[in-house]
Amino acid sequence: MQLVSVDRIRRAEKLLEGVVRRTPMEHARDLEKSHGGPVSLKCENLQRTGSFKIRGAYTRLHALSEEERARGVVAASAGNHAQGVALAASLLGIKATVFMPERAPLPKLAATKAYGAEVHLHGAVLEEALAEAVAFGERTGAVFIHPFDHPDIIAGQGTVGLEIVEQLPEVATVLVSTGGGGLVGGVASAVKALRPGVRLVGVQAEAAAAFPPSLAAGEPVRLANMQTMADGIAVGRPGPLTFAHVSELVDDVVTVSEEGLSRAVLNCLERRKLVVEPAGAAAVAALLEHPGAFEPPVVAVLSGGNVDPLLLLQIIQHGMTAAGRYLYLRLCVPDRPGSLAGVLTRVSELGANVIDIEHSRIAGRLAIGEVEIALKLETRGPAHCEEVTEELQRAGYTVMP
């Protein structure tokens, strides 16, 4: 299968001048120590529509014939490809219809409509929306715009790789959030052509990682199920074309946990003041979960920043828990006046902040004359969590499992 060439990617880059932004490269000093050298972040979360997807979508739509443009286009997406297609269609004067899963994030849904696309919600997962989009195209004649498995899509996404090499010529490792493989395939095509020695690493959520079993089998393999907060990279089966790019050009595919994704989102928010969605933060999660695994200088691509504020709140809480910033304790104390005040006084002396508290006399494991106090505390990190727990035990309080 013929791979996308760097010349084709360069033509896409010229086409995209004035359409997409040349996104900045941010230095991540806090991540340098664990990797022994410079770490930079390619901020595609700051791209138009909030992700890299406009690059491939515009390249694909621009290549349509006048007859195809007149028929309109149809796409399916969890949100970012939908916005890319909607904006590209608007810029080119093409009617766009988009199918999204029924539980698609509301901000992505609203943005897609705002760019002028007609949106239909269908199915619980992306694959069901994809099937409906294909059926719609067959019924109406609308041209189906695949989210990743097309040469024009891969060429457009590959322009990210050209920018990385131009912005950091000495790069040794590039980490790319990976779902269907369009972005990592395009970036690999560009970077490997210009810097063959650079190591390309795809990063997938371990709960939705289709590439490792596919690479092991030597062909695209469909996952039986997926469950991840990173909806933007939750793709159950690679496409034939993207699989060919990854198998030939990408040096490794690693996976990251849900805790790692939430920690990465929190890291970007706290340390860099960047809003990044879980899928977009997967490369940073790999840096956090695999210290020393990547030769510097490292570039991690932040592929998107479209996240529902309510989900972001949950992710921040999840990330703070994973980072040891929250401590949940259940204490068994004597049921007498002043017991609760004594616990809270000791917690205050230890420098922990009480976020929530629950006081119960009816838990089944309690004996007569005992009370359970459940505490949710904000701490300064894992070491502080251990200190608070140990000091409460030394004070005579029983920490319940």
C-alpha cells in the first residue's frame, strides 16, 4: 500500500497557508528531569477548532471536484473531526452533514453546529455513527469524509510533523496521541522523510488501544469494547491505510492509564495554563507514566483542547486524586462530645484542608460507643498524605480500610 509522501504533505502545507495556524512549541521544564533533557509541547490544542483536525479536513475537502462539492459531504466524529469538517466546508462553500454519538460532548456538538454543519446524533459509540454516516452518503450522494483513513487526511495532519522539524530541528523523539492513526501516520511520514533517525511513538489509552493487538496480528483488529475518558482517540479498529503507515514508520506504540490521562490534563492546566482534553494530553501522560523511556529532545503533541467544562471538573478531581493531592480517610473514634472537634483540630495542625466530612453512628462495622468519621482532605502530595495518615494513627485514631 502506497504511503503518503513528504512531497504530498508539503503541498498540503502550502494549501493550508492562511487557513490553519502555525501552533506554538512550549518548553516543559518540569518534565525534563525525568527524561534527562529538553521536553517541548506542540500545542495543537490552540489550533482553529481546538484541534489538528482542520488540517486534514480542509485538505480533503479542497481536493473534491465541483460535482462532488455540489453533492455535499458527510462525516462522523466524536467531536474534533466534526468541527474540522464543518469549518472546512463553511470556508469552501460546501454543505456538511455530521453524525455524532448520542453522548457527544455538548461543547463539541454546539461548535459543530455553529460552524454551519447539520448534526445528527446516532449510536452509543463512534463506529455506529460512522456506519450511519456511510449509509447517509449512499442514500443521498454526499461524499463521505473519513476521519483518518484517506491520503488527503493523512497529508493534512502530516503538516504538524513539518512544523515540528522546523521549530525543533534537533528533536530525537516525537510522541503523538493516537486513535485511528491519521495524525501519527502523517507526522511519521513527514518527520521520517526529513529526520530518519527520529523515534516516533504513538500513545493510546490502554482502555481503547487497538494498535498493539493489530500490530501483533499484522493486520487491523477490532476491539471488543472500549471505556475511556479520551473519547477523541477511542477508535475500535485502525484503517488499512493508517495501519500501513504505523506499521512501517512508527517505532513504538505505548499505552497510558485513565489516571495518567487525568494527571496529564491537570499538569497542562496547572503548569502551563493550557486547557487540553484527555485525548489531547495522552502524549504528556506517556511522559508522566514512562520516565526515562524517551530520548530527548522530546516533542509531545497536544492534539486537542475541546473538553466539556463539567468533564474537566471531574478530570481535575480525578487527576488530583491520582497525584496524591486528595486524601480519603475513614476513622473510627469514640462516640463522645469533642471527638469530631479533636480530629479536625489535629488535621488542621497537620496542614491538611477539609473538603468534605461525614459523621455516622450506624455503619455496620461499628461497636456500641463508636462513630465513623469520613474525611476528604486536600493535601500537598503523596508524602503529605502518608504523614497525615500516620500522625492520626499515632494520635490514637483507627484508620478504617
